[in-house]
Amino acid sequence: MTVRPKFNKSMTSETFSSFYWYKGEFKNICSQYGLPRYGTLNL
């Protein structure tokens, strides 16, 4: 079992995508880096 690293801005998209991130964690990451905290719903 691989331990998930803490998020950092130099993390590759492959590394980011290979781990599960809770919604709250993801919202905090977005807030910290000035990114939108909402998603889109494609129906």
C-alpha cells in the first residue's frame, strides 16, 4: 500500500490522479491556490 503524499504545487497530474482526495481536502487545495472550488455537471 502506497501512502498518499501531501499535496504540493509541483506534484504531477499523474501523481495527483493516482490517489483519492476527499471533497473537503480538494476544496481547501483549490482555495489555497486561488482556483475555483466548484465543479460542473454535464448532463
